Amino acid sequence: MFDISGVFSTIIDKVVPDAKARDKAKLEMVRLQQSGEFRELDAAMKAIVAEANSEHKFVALARPAFLYVMYVFILSALPMGILTAFNPDIATNVTTGVHAWLSAIPESYLQLFGAGYLGYSGMRSYDKKTKKGK
């Protein structure tokens, strides 16, 4: 099973250079655990780890699929540049349409997606690192 306090303890050891500050941070972590404030974070981390360990094909392809979408956006700059040279009006209309489409996505959804993606990829990296170390 996944131990959230172990993850934070490892992070504190690596990030906080001063021994007194490190001990203070660990004491605060224990206080949060005892007060129950860690439960929500622990549940979220367990959900992320469960997704990372999933054998479901969609979950396994989620990160690469997102990168492929980003690659398409980046690589589409080349044909859009050529299209601009031959027909600037069409290129401007396409750009305006894509911009309007992306702007229609609520900011809170983008923030949620960003937090989830960072959490997922961070936990996948942590999971891979700990499995190699064992």
C-alpha cells in the first residue's frame, strides 16, 4: 500500500538542507497526520497511484495521448505557416477558430486538468523510481 507520510518525509529530507528545519517540517507533518488533515491528501494520492498501476488501456495511454495532442498543435505550425504564405485569410480564420475553441474551455477545468496531470505524472515517476530501487 502507498504511504503518503513516507513520500513527504523523503521529499523533506531532500529539499530541506537545515537539520533543525527538517525536523520542524517532519514534526508539522506528524501533527497534520494526527489532526486528520492528511486524510484527504492521502485519499487523493492513493487514487493517483491506483490509476498509475491500472492495467486499463485508456489509463495507460492517457499521458502519451496528451503528448500526441500537444505534438499536433506544435507541428501544425509548419503547414499553417505555408498556408499563410498562400492564403492568409484562411490561416487567420483557422487560427481564430482554434483560439475561440480553446478559450471556451472554463479556466477551472484547465486548472483541474493541470493539477491532475502533474499529480499523475509525478506519482508515476515516483512509482517507477521506487520500484527500480527495490
